[in-house]
Amino acid sequence: MARSHKRKSSRPAKSHWFALLASLAIVGVIASIVVVKWPREKLAEQYVRRPSGSVTFNKDIAPIIFQHCAICHHPGQAAPFALLTYADVKKRAEQIAEVTQRRFMPPWLPEPGHVRYLGERLLTAQELGLIQQWAEEGAIEGPPGDLPPAPRWTNHWQLGTPDLVIEMPEPFAVPAEGKDIYRNFAIPIPLAAARHVDAVEFRPGNPKVVHHAAMRLDRTRYSRRLDDKDPGPGFAGMSLPETTEVPSGDFLNWQPGKLPYRAPPGLGWTLEPDTDFVLQLHLHPTGKPEEVRSEIGFYFTERAPAHKTFKIILDWPAIDIPAGASNYVIEDRYLLPVEVEALAVFPHAHYVAKEMQAYAQLPDGSRQWLLWIKDWDFNWQGDYRFAKPLRLPKGTALHMRFTYDNSTNNVRNPNQPPQRVVFGPQTTDEMGEVWLQVLPHNHADLTTLARDYNVTTVQKTVAVNQQRLHRDPADKRAHLQIGKALFILGRPREAQPYFLAAVQRQPEHDEPHYFLGLIRRMEQQFGPAREEFETALRLNPANYKAHGNLGLIFLDQGELSLAETHFRAALELNPQDTIARKSLESLLKNK
């Protein structure tokens, strides 16, 4: 049934009972190592009503609450109240019955019956029926002897003592009121040598304010410089710097209730020295001033990764949803050039997304579902690990199809009345993507997949941004993105007009000048190339690649002192710049 609301807040409205029970059970995410304990058909069973008065808390309801709800609803967790005793549950019996019947709680977004995941948080028909009957009949307590032992949790690391613990250098203060906050923290990782990682455990520090966390690695020090420039701990922004990356196809994220996950033997990743850990926290005020100081624990193994996973992203970043549109659709497709096993899936969108479909069309014509969410809720996003790896043969077509509702019928629409919504990183913008973690059979297949996927992604960048330019010829970012994509595809002459247009529309941006310098240098126009690189550095003194290219120009021209200066500047900004390092070593050796 369509509903509307009149709130003017930038955040979606929730009914009073949904707000109260916003954390009733564990978030529907992957990471649990426990596979669902009931067969799929039990989800569709009809509840057979018990004799009146026979359903009690101690015998029937406590086991359900302890297994599915108490993990978040105990002291020190994100939930606003505890559900550990009869008194706790009885006073909310009607609300619990309502939100579980509507399947708002436990919060699990994927539709049951299409694909199985680890750690599914789904109540069976029998469990739902027991809760309904118990609440209707007055929430009877029952004999004390029927009560199972209350669950116990440790406040320590769930995977045991980590081999290395890092934390935010100082607490971050979250104000009592206001909009949600995205804050990024660059944390140096003290390693003298490379170590192999098979697990990462995140501890939010203050789960009441941490909605979710994204974690990345940065070996360039760029994130650290942004952190240093921004007053106070961390730096603002929903978009992480382009210099950050996720290792080896992993997702590295956290949501309330997510359990830490150990990679299977041979599927870990390697953490290099001189790396910064970049932690992005989505924080929401609680009504009183709070502080947060998160910790990250690393678990090392002596076994080097035998295989590498790969991350495939399906998306269409040219979203432009008219106000009032209730069935706006984006789609994307990728054809697998090799056979892989799919291990996990992660969807992402913002507030006006409604339905998400991701599936694999196999070469024999059959369909393998990867994900189906009929009612997306930004507040309960997570990633999902398949209960068993899914074999996807060569020639399989991966599909994503997202539907958006930007009308008054969407109760989660942050704009009332609705407004035009376009692609962007802010929560009031929109996004739409599906990440798929896959495992190729061998290194050769991984190389083939990476090469093919990267070319396909760059070609899509051209198509997406051409669509943006068709809509808005003055779109400066679209000009730059097309130029970069064409340059990567080995078409610098075609790229040049787009860089020139980007310079004209955004003269304070260093990137177009940097790429024009590359083109001039390729054409051996060293004077104009030098001018472009120097302009890029004037606009952005942290552009280490411009320093490196100036060093190469001066090296070619025999101006060794200037070349050395620029190589050293590049390495000061990014110690991992291998071209600058090797060039400097060669220069000093032959000096």
C-alpha cells in the first residue's frame, strides 16, 4: 500500500515502533560462520496454532530472542535496549510481534528461497507464529525451569587476541544533534616487513553512534595528508580518495552485528609495510554528545596467499531520476571471459532505491540468482557470503537491475516533495552498484579476467560520461573522465580535446593539466609538457606523478640536479612510487 509523509528532514521518516526497534536483531550481513539451520521449505510452512495458553516465554520465545535478537540487544551494543529477560521482552511484546510479522526485524533484506547465504537472519513460519500467539495471549512467562541459560558475550576480541592492533589516534566527538556524519581517519600501520592476513576484526568503540564502517588501504600517504590538513581528527567526505584500495578482491566493511570472518586457507592477502589504514565511519547523533575511537585487529598467518580473489562491480553511474518517477531502472551486464566461483555479493544504493536484482545468466540459458532485494533499506545495508561457492562457467553473463522510486509513495524518500536525484556520493544523491567477489581457477585466468574487466570498465566510463555530456555539455567531470578513459585505452589524440575542455571549465583542477603533460611528453614536446606538469603542481603541490614526470624530462635533457629534486619530491609524497625510485637510483649510480 502506498504511503506518504510530510517530514522535512533530510533523513527518511520511520514510524514510532520502527524507530524504537531499529536494532532489534543482528544486521543481515555475511560474516557469520554458521549456516542456516533450517531447510528452505520451512520458511513457507504454515504455523499450526498451539493450544491456548501453552506458548510461554521461558519455553518457546526465549530461545528465539536469545538466538536472533540478544546479540545486538545487550548492554554495550548498538541496540537502544536489552532483550535478555522476561520483563525486557514482555513490555515490548506487541511491538516485537508487529515488526517480526512485517519482517522489518530481524533486519534481513534478501528474499528467501533464491540463494543461500552464511549467517541468514530469517525467522521461520513456526518462530513467527509462536511470537504472534504468545503476544496475543498476554505474553505468558511460564515455569522458570523451562528458561534456557541467557547468552553470554565477551567484550574482548571475538577471534582471540590479534597479532596487531591499531586504533584511531584520538577520539572523534559526535555532536548531540544534526545530520549524519561521514568521517575518514588515516591510521599508520606499524609494520617492518610484509605480513599475510587471514582476518581483520573491527571494534567500533561506541556502537551507538557507528552506523557502518568502510576500510581501505593507502600506500601513498595521500589520505594521511588530507587527515593532517583537516582541523580535528580525520577528514570529511563520503567519497574515499582514489589512492585507497581494498586488497585482493575483499570488501573490508562492518555493520552492527557483523561477525569477523577468517578467509579460507590460501585466500588471505598480504599487508605491505608503509601502508596507512583508512577508516571511514558513518556516524549518527544519539541526542547527546558522544565520542568514538575505533580499533582494528589484524590476524596474521605464515601461509602466503595461494590464490587471489577478484572484485567485479556492476553499475551504471549516470543516474538521473526525475522528481516523481516511481519506476526508474538502471542495468549493467558483464560477460565472464573465464570460469570463476562466486564467493560473496555486496549491493549499494541510497534512499530512493527500491528493488535490487543481481543474477547470472549461465551459458545453458538457466538463471542463477546472486541477490534479490524487493524492499531496499539504506539503514540496513550489508554484504552477503554465499553458503557454498557458486560455479559460474566461462560465457556467463552477470546482470544487475536496480529500480528506484522517487515519488511520494516511497516512505524513505528524503525529499518531500520529491526532487530530481542524480548520481553522486552524498546520501541525498543516488548510487547503484553490485560488488561480486569471485575466485578464478588459476593465475592465468585471473590475469585474463583482470585485463578483460579493466578494458570493459574503461569502455563503460566513456559510454556513461558521453551520456552525461549529452544531458549537460558543460559537465566538467564528464569531460575529464572521458579523456582519462580514452588515454588509458591508448587513444591520446582522441582524449586531448576532452582534457582541453576540462581545463576550460575547471581551470583550478590539476588533473587535466597532468594528462595534457603526458600527451605532450609522448609527442616529445618537452617544453609544453614541462609547462603542463608545472601548472599541475602549482594547482596541487601533492601531485607526485607530476613531480616524477618532470624528473624524467629533466633527466632526458641532462639537467640532473633538477631531475634529482623532482624524483626526491615524488618519493617524499609517495614512497611507493617505483618509477621515481628506480629513476633516482639510476641517476645517483651514474652521477
